[in-house]
Amino acid sequence: MDFPQRISWIAAVGCAFLLGACQPPSGSSSGEVDTRIAGRIGDRDISVDELDTYIKDELFRRAARGEKESDFYVLRQREFQRMASDRVLEAEAEAQGIAPEELLARESGRGIEIHDSQLLALYEANKEQFQGKPFEEVGPLIRQHLERQEAQANAGRYLASLRDAAKVEFVLERARVEVAGSGPSVGAEDAPVTIVEFSDYECPFCKQAEAVVAQVRDRYPEHVRFEFRHFPLEHIHPRARAAAEAAICAEDQERFWEFHELVFADADTDLSDEKLRAHAESVGLDVAVFDVCVAERSGKSRVDGDLDAGREAGVNGTPTFFVNGIPVTGGGSPDDFAKLIDEELERLRAGG
């Protein structure tokens, strides 16, 4: 179908590829109906079950990948807005006596006016991409591109106005997972928000997340306590466990964070025994004691315990964070964490 299409059709993807691999998300295999309220469209409550039926293909696909029900909050939040857009568009179209597609096409096309100067400016700024083709040849294509952009923006604004008028509200609470913060920590003991990270010293994404964690700690020095737990993915990172056990040996001498930062800051991510020992020396450890600790694998049981706790909490990749028990997989930007932390602070202030 040609643009513009109704919002739900963009997301609709069949589950047929998965054939027999599809499995229902956690909690649905028993046949129980999830009657929790996901949101409201006007005075009508939308249950989680109704929303999940609307997005069943994506839920099946994610469940088949091993994701848990606790991972589905962001998906439900996004798709609820799509569902609401469908419903309010249908209602408005019925009131006006036209098809929803016709209504959206009409509103998305309102006020679109592309000037030749815009076309020329875009052509001049992207000449290399046009591979020497003259403006006269590509100008109409540029116009179509800009018109589609304007139409999409208009459609988004129109649907947002319909949702606002209908008082659409997403009210589902985030899923939480109990995760013991038994690792090394930094921040106030009584901080209202605790972030527990499961990480792997050989994981490049964990290394990137360090800068994000530092910014979050700087932004919330009194409100966030950060705790670290080891989750070495040995099947793909053969030196990650050795680094984790060495970090625990550094922790025994009260130099965990200094050692931790050196390991992640190392540009070539060299986790050899020699490099780990050099880091131990750099942070002022008693190297002889460190050597014995590493040789005897004194940190093995701690790492095993962290791995067990992570698996129990649903961790299957790194980095994985839990913000007051709310799972955040793959990290995120400082602003992503700030939004979630601010929501938690507001919830706690309101007595949640």
C-alpha cells in the first residue's frame, strides 16, 4: 500500500518465518489473561492482554530470541501509542464519514509547499551522492523526498493531536526484577536509586558504557548508588573471567575501582596475565599478595555467584543494568538513564 498508511500496518510483521520456533512470552503459556491496565484511550481501559494481542507477532519473535516478559516494557509503551493512533484515527474518520486512510492522507498533505531554493540547497549540499547527475534530473526526486518527509511529519503531528484530544495515557508500571547488590559499590548508602550493572571486561559495549556510567554518577552524586557485578561471557571472551577474578583480588586490597578503571581504559584491551599484573602494580597493590590470590583463583566463587545471580535475573548479554530493579539491556545514553532515574525519584517522592 502507498504512503500514507495507518500506523499499525508499519509494525505488522508475520511470525511465519519462525515456524515452530515461536514461543509465547513469559506468563502467557498458562492461558491466563493479563488483566493489568496498560493504558487508557479516553474513558476506555486497554488491558495488557489486549495490547499484547495487538503486538503478538513481535512478542513471539522476542520470546523466541530468549527475551523475558520484563524486557517488553519499552515495546509495549511504543506500540500502545501506535494502537491509540489507530483507534483515535478510526473514531475521527467515522465521525467525518470517510475512510481512515483518506483522512490521514488529507491531513498529512496539508500545507506542503516545497520551494525550488530548498531543492537546490539540498542538491548542492549532497552533490557527491548524486554522482554528477545534473540538478534538472535529480530535482524531481529531491522534491518527492522532501514532500514525503513533510507528509510524515504532518501525519505524526495530526495523530498526536488526536491522541491529546482523546486523553491517551500509558499507565503500565515497569517490570522489576529483584537483584541483590552484593558487588563493589560507589555512592551514598541511602541513595534512593540503585543501579546494578552486570558487565564483562572483554566486552566492547561494556567499555563504551563506562563513560555513560561516569556521566550518570556525576549528574546524580547524592541520588544514585552504583554497584558492579561480574558477568564474563567466556564462550566469546576467553580472558574476561581471568580479568574479573583479578579485579576481585584488587577488591580484597581495597583498590577495586582503580583497577577496574585501568582495565577498561586500556586502549588495546590487553587482558593477559602480565597486563593485569601491571595494572595491579600501577594502582599500588601488594603484588605478591595479588599473585597468590590470582594463582589460587580466590575470586572464582564470587564470579560464579554473580553469574548465577545474573542468569536468575534474566541477564543474557552485557552490559545489563537494573535501575531499582528495572532492567536496561545494552546500556543507553546518559539522557536515557536520567529519564528513568528522574521517573524513579518522582515515583518515590509520590510515595510509590
